[in-house]
Amino acid sequence: MIVAFIIAASCMALIFNHSPSTADPALVEAVETAVNEECYDEFGIGSEGYNVIKAKIHPNQFLADILLPYNISYAEITHLAEKSKKIFDTRKLNSGKNYTLLCLNDSSQRAEFFIYEISTVEFVVYDLRDTMSVYRGSRPTETESRTASGIIYSSLYQTLVDQDLSPALAMELADIYAWSIDFYRIQKEDAFKLIYTVKKVDDEVVGIDEIQAAVFYHFNAPYYAFEFNQGDQTDYFDEEGNSLRKAFLQAPLKFSRISSGFSNRRFHPVQKRYKAHLGTDYAAPSGTPIMTVGDGIVVEAQYKQYNGNYVKVKHNSTYTTQYLHMSKIATGIKPGVRVKQGQTIGYVGSTGLATGPHVCFRFWKNGAQIDHRREKIPPSEPISPGYKEAYEIYLKEWKAKLDSIQLPQGKSELATI
């Protein structure tokens, strides 16, 4: 027992006396990047005379691993983590993320600030002085307008990547056209043109800000989208002033593939016999979020032998939808709960009678199951009369800008449609 106590005491002494000069290789690397600066304003702290240490979070590295060598005690770290809970969970420090330490430029080298960069824009500041405090901050950003166009030969994602465009544009377009274009049925030589803005920090692009106008050519028909603010909200409208937001999304997943369509006679892969398949199967990796395609009230959320975990949503007196084979139902989703269009109600799985991860999406109209992809859904509210004149002026300007963008590889005839 005495030997064990001596060993434990020695280990604790090593931890608390740990200094940058005796740190592990990862910490030594961090120390070597230290820069003495008289004024350091990157995070708005406006400090003077600090030793600035920049490094990245290493795999399995915790807040204590970073702060202990700089004279922040276990008790202080515990107090700091508790204070941080509502602002940022310190257990979620991600490997590869940047952090900065501002240390006293004296023999103690005690850390006075620890800054963790959540993203290029957002960061969390841990003020380690006196009573200690935690707060979020963000770097100033600026926006820049850009244009893009492309012809799709394999996928929208690949078309964007081939042109060194952000794949995030695919997600933005999928959101805008979710009510009018089935992105699981994009055809070869479908095309797009768009005007969008990017967010920049110190001349570096850090993300997509918004798409201001777009046209997507699907089956050679143009689908225009113009972002317009009517005072209380911003939405996307077509060249006639109709909202692109319809009563239902085209599909309950953002991206996947149709593995089995609606059919009155399909060979069942498990039961090995022909039977009706009154739904559409969307294959996707397990855990992919499943969205309700429209506003409504949950009427069923349970497990059944063949359906597995499933949710059924009643949207109005006419339409009801159902989502089968979930790996699990989302927290809080139960009968009587009201859900909003696009809300996650569960996650893709293969529970029940299923051979692989997918969601079987079923759609009822007036009590009968129908193929939702053949149903014509009426649009939501158009431009209000009070904004119609302003929208027509706006439309003329932005449609001209879109139409002036040339498609690559000489497919310019679409621009005149």
C-alpha cells in the first residue's frame, strides 16, 4: 500500500509539475509554433505581451491535456468545463480543429486564454483569469457574388466538383427545388445556371452564403427560382410569381436512390413471391435522417413485425404519409405531436421485413395509397398583391442576369427557352 501511494503521488507530481519543456511530442510541437507578439487581436481580445501558441487538437486529446502543462489545475479545468456546458461541451473537442493559447510571457507561462475554433468563422473563448468565463465569438465575414453553370452527365455533385465549385451548392439547390424537381430522377444533360454569394474571411472562402437566383433545366424545361423578401419572410418564387415551396417535399431524404418504385406487382425479395408494393423505397446508409414531407400530426409511431420502426403522419383531411423500416424513431416523435415540413422524424434502417437499409415511403390520398411521384401538388401562396409590382421589377433584373450566363460546351440553346 505504501509503495502504491508513493507511485501515485509521484505520478500526480509529474502531472501538476508538467511544463512545456517536458511535454509530450504533440505539446512540444505546439510550443515550437509559439510567437511572441506585442498585440494579438485575431479573436478580439486586444491583449499585449502574451506568448501565442497555435496548434491542432490531436486524437483522444482532452481539455485537461492541453491546459495542465500551462499551470491550470484539475479543479480549475473541472470548474471551466461546468461553466462551458451551455455554451460548448468541452467533451466535443474534435481532432484536427485549431486552437490557440495566450500565455503569460514570464517564467510561469500560465495560460490566460484558450480559444477553440469550432469553424473558420466561429470560436469559443475560455478566459482563464480570476473568476473564469466562457463565451462564443466569430470572425468578421464579407460576401462576394459569383455565378456558375453546368451540364450534368453523371451527378450534380460530380458536375460541381469537376468545375471546382463547392459541393455545398448541391445541397442548396436540393433545398430550393425540393418541391418541384425529383433529384433522384435527374437526367443526363440536365443543366443549371445560378447566381450566388459566398462568405469570406480574410479573402478565404469559408462557405456558401445564399443562392439569389437559379434556373435548372430538367427534361429540357426551365425551372426558375428567385429569392425575394416580402417583408416578413424570404422565399423562392418562379417567373410567374408562384412559390417554389409546395405542400410536400418530393422525397423524405435529401439524397439517395430509388431502389424500388410503386408497383401493383413486384417480386418481394424476402417473401419470394409477387405482391403489390404500394410505396417507394429510397436506399440510403443506416442512420440517414428521414424527414416528414409536409406539416402534420403524428398518428402512429411504433414497431410492427413487417413495418419495423415506422411513423405515420396525417397532413390534412386528404393526405397521409408513412415512413417504414427506421433504425430508430427520432426523440419526441409520438402520436399527437405536430411536425413541420423537413423535420427529422427518424433514421434509415432495415428493421422489419427488409433486406437492407432504406425507407419505404407510402402516400395516401383520400384513404387510398397512390404513387406520390405522379401526384400534382398545388403550390403554396404566390407573391402577395402588395409586392407584385416590386417583384416584377426584381424579376426582370435577375432573369436577365441568369439568361446572360453561358452554359459550358456550347449548349447555349437552353438559355433562350
